[in-house]
Amino acid sequence: MIKGLYIGRFQPFHYGHLKAVEYCLSRVDFLIIGIGSSQFKDTVKNPFSIEERFTMVILALREANVDFGRLCITAIPDSKPGEKWSEIVRSRCPSFGIVFTNDPWTRSEVADLSIKIEPIPFYKREIYEATKIRMKILNNEDWESLVPTSVAKFLNEINAAERLKTLYSPTPQT
């Protein structure tokens, strides 16, 4: 059985992520989806909590009729000074033989695991990028078409636009 690992922050989970999951599942028998930077929330780069990101991933995969028997989802925190991130990844995941990533930092960090590292074909990267989607939410532009319907509904339910406005607003000077 070939097991793979795909790590993302999913801030928020969008159609590019869904295409990546589908690609990974076409290459392996079992996929571990690692939600990276899991300890962060309520920041400009990581506005959504680990619980919210788990919810988005599950909603999107359920909406896409992905076979949950072929995957698991886990939280992967960033490393602290003196820690090896690859060891954190190994400790948080079932065994795997391949890592799917396009991120140079992730590639270099998992290189010491001596396993196959495979890039993922980007799906309309100029459109499906979480930072751009967060800015569209913030600026009240069309963003709902960029994420699965269930994710858009969830983001509206948790009032993502207001949270982003708070996070992006300048701090009053005293």
C-alpha cells in the first residue's frame, strides 16, 4: 500500500487544494492530509483556527464525494527553535512513503526523511491562492466561487469577513 502526505495551511481551503488532494489520491492508496502551522490562528497569515480548518477540509472533501476511507487528517505544528520539523511531521502522521509539495521550504525540511518528494500540478494558481482569496473576502469581492460551496457557507457562518477586517485593520497608535 502506497501512503502519501500532503501538507497545507488551508487558510481557507479552496478549489486548488481540492484539485491537489484529488491528484495525490490518484497517485497513492492512502493520503494523510496535514494541516500545517496548526498552532496559529487569528493572525493575518493564519486567520482560521485548526478546528475551523479541519471543518473546511472535511466539508470540502465530503462535498466532492472523496472516499474518507482512503485518507486521514492531522494537525502539524511548526517547529520551535532547536526542533526538527521533519521529526514533528513523523510523530504526527502514520507512516508514509511520499510527500507531495511544491513548497521549497517543506521540500528541504522533509529531505532528511529519505523518501520520495513529488510536486503537485498547480490548478489555476493565479486564481486559487489563499492569500488572494482572503483579500477578496476582506474587500467584499467575489470569492465564494473560488471555494467549495460548503466552505463558502461555513466561512460566512463564522463571519470570516469581519474577522479579516479586524486582523487587517491598523492598530490605533497611542
